[in-house]
Amino acid sequence: MATTCTVTVVDVNNRALPGAGVSLGGARGSTDLASGTWSTVVADPAQPLTLTVDHSHHVRETCVFSGDLRTSAWNNSLVGRSVTGPDVLLTVVLGRMDTSPTTIRTAGELTALMATKARDPGGVLLFEPPRFRGVLAYLPHWNDQHQVQVPLPELLPATPVAPGTRGWKRLQAEEMTADLAAYGRFYWLEHAARPGEPRFAVAVWSPNLPHDTPPSALDYVVFYSPTTAIPDYTAATYPHGLVNAAAPLQKYLELARKYLLDEYFFAYQMVAQRNRAVLVVPVGNAGELGPFASGEGLLRALREIGLFLHRQCRTSRLGLRPPTGSPRELAGPNVRTTVTPVAATHFGPVPAVGKVAVAGFSTGLGFVKRLMPDGGWPVSLGSVLWGVPGGPGQDPRRDWRRSWRELWDLDGFHPGTGGWPAYLDLVHRWRREDESRVLRSYHTSSRVPPDPLHDAHPVWAHLRGRKLDVQRTLPPVAGIGRAQQLQNDRWTSVIMDDSYLGGSSDHLPPFIGAHETTPRVGFPHALRLTVLGR
């Protein structure tokens, strides 16, 4: 019996996409300009059918129905099906993010590329890590197992440490084992993944989720690194260009690698603490972050990341594979191109954006501060494709305010962006918008932070509230210096002399200079305290 099949195509904001090309079996057409739908009569719905949907500003999707269109499994988690009598309604959600292109190059090819003007291999370089022979990974993601120091909530000891104490032994922490390849996947994504549009690179750490069905929402930690508007980066072609002829490396991609992997160990901390939030690191083009520089653009980007992860079936256990599960399992495995798609009769809806923590290190906190005032909401590239347009019954700004729960200040640099007084004014307004918001801040003495116990700014009394759960001030120790921790359930302030975080450490993450060590300590401490990803 013939079946009428109607295909509705929407974007990540659930807005209709008119003019999308649709093919189902031998029938072809495009979605209606008013409703974003297209209909056709399927003469024999019992036969396997292939659905293809394409739109000029979105990633193309293909879906195979293994048998009867009305009852069989299909292999695309962005396709939803409902059946009413003889009629079938298919709803397809199209996204704008996809994996970055990848490439394998010999040492000789890299040397030749370094002699060209662009020095651009055209994709993320891959290699075969020694631990997983026969499996390709992003270069140089070793995917080794490590033991990392995980801070305790009471970061400082109750009494000063002895002179000569080094590294993590000046703090309170416990050692935990983290195996990245066993507990998640790293992705290099591009936003937007269509030719002719602006392109922004973003690194994503996706934790394995153990449940049969997706959660209603995913939590996110977004980290803003120091600006790339410096010669080290502007000399490279964004985002894949090479620098350093003696040992070529992809400068922009190295930025996220060092923070997530084997220099700052953020992703290892996520695994060690069994945190299930998605970790996101946007990488700007010579300091330009595009949609990631506004609240509206960031909310849209997080929705797009959630949509991509749902497409990969990484919002449930459906998409889990061992590290050797596919030839490119450690190189951004993609069911659209490099991995066999998962087939099922129900994938569940795309998770919404849940709770969000936004972290900034050094000058990266300047990008965080842009998000805080009302003027930091609109996306400059256009709301329809890069933002979250409002509509009847919709309030995207309210949605963003509800999602942004925590701010992690990792030795933020304030000269040039208003100094400490202007920053404290921003924090005060941000917290008073919602008293349940959380601020975790970690500073070295070289940043000259005010003492929250004695500074006159009204934000401090607001943050201290009725009581402090932790109030420790350690007097100076020869060769080590002083430190202070103030903390309650909504606020942390850790201030340490540069010398306290100086020197070296026998444990990971390493201590390498006070400023660079602050996020190695502050990020995992804030992660230990957060309710996100639990």
C-alpha cells in the first residue's frame, strides 16, 4: 500500500529551513518556502530507502531505512519518525558543524610545504600513536594514560608547609589515573563547515556517556585561552597552517592541544574526576573569535556542538567504541564519513544546552568579560545562521542567562580591559542577576588582586554572604611565600604569591612558572567543586 511521506527540515534552533533539497528513493524536490516541508508518495514503503537532505548553509545528511519506511531501523540520529495510519512524517535537523578535514603527510612532504607561502597541509595532521598501532590519531595526541593530581576542595593545607616543600606538596590533592582513549573522544570541529563561509576552529572533548538514551541536556565547560592576536599565531595560516621549519607543527591547533592534553591536562582532569560535561575550546583567528565572542553566538555554537555529538551517537552509549574500534577512532571519528553509522529505531531528541561554566586564562578572560554585559549578547555575523533568533514564546537571552551558571577566573589579566574596578563591577552585576551563580577565581600576586577581606568594593560582601566554609591565610614561608583561600558554595578566591606556585613539581600537571601554573591548579579545583557534569 502506498504511503505519503512528509519531510520537515529544521535547524538547531527548530526553525524551518525552506529551500532544502530532499530526495527519498527516486523522488526529489525541495522544502516549501513557507513551512520547510516536502511531501511525496512512496509506492512501496516496504523496500529499503535512502533519504538525503541538503541545504546551502548546513551539513548534508543521509539516512538509510533498512526495510519498511514505517517500522524499520534507520541510521541517522538527526532523523525523527512518526507514523499516523498510512502516513509517515520525518523530521530532519540540520547542523552547521562538522569535523575538520584530516591529512597524512610524510616528513618530506612537510618540509616541502614549509617552503610554500601558505605552509598549509589543508587539514589536521594524523599519525599512528605507539600505544594504538593500526589506529590513526590527531598529531601529536599520544592518548597515553597518566596519573594527575586532583585538588581537594580545601586546596591549602591547614598549616604552612615546611621550607623546601615543592610543587603539589604545597597544596592538598590526591592522585588519580586518567585514560583518555578509554573514556572519551577529542574532536576538531569547524563552524561553519560549508565552503565560502567564515570558518572557526573549535576543540571539543566529548566524554563517554553510559546511558541507553540521551540526557535531556548536556552541560558544558567553555575555556577561553589567551589571545592569538600575537605574531606567533598571525604568522600561521588559520587554522591548519604550519610554523617552525625545523620541526613543523600546526600552531593554532597546538593551542587547544596543550591546554586539553599533555601540558595543562584539562581533559585528563575531566576523566580523572569522572565529569561528564563537554569541554569546549574555541580557537580564534589572530584573536578573532567570531560567534564565540558573544553570548548569542556561544549559545548557538553549544547547540551546534550538542547536535554534532548527537549525530555521532555520543549523547548515549549507542556510539561508544573501543580505542581500536575503527581505523580513525582517535582522529575525530565521524559517522558521516569515516565510521559505520549506528542503526536504531529510536535515538531520542537532541539534548538541550544545560548548565555552562565559562573559564578564561590570562588575556582569555577578556573574552569572558565581553559576554557579561547586555551589550555582549548579539552575534555580529547574523542571528539566523550564527545566533539564536527570538520568536513567539521564545526568549534566547533568558535561556542563556539560565544556562551560564559558573565563571572560572584563572589568573585573569585586566589591564587594557578596564582594570580591577571595572571587572569587579561586572562580576557584581553578573552575580546579582542570579544569586545562585558561582564564581571561582585563582590569582597570583603579580596580578595584584585586591584582598577580599579588606577591599572596599561591595562585591566582596555579596560574595562572602553569611559565612565562609573555608578561610585560610598561610603566612609567608622562606622560599615559598604566602597563600590565601576563601570559599563557600558560591565563591572561591585563591590568591598565592608567585613564589608559592613557582619552582617545579614531581607530579602532573607540572609547575612551570606561577602564571602558567595557575590554570593547572585552578581549573581542576573549580572542576572538583562544580555541580556541572555530575
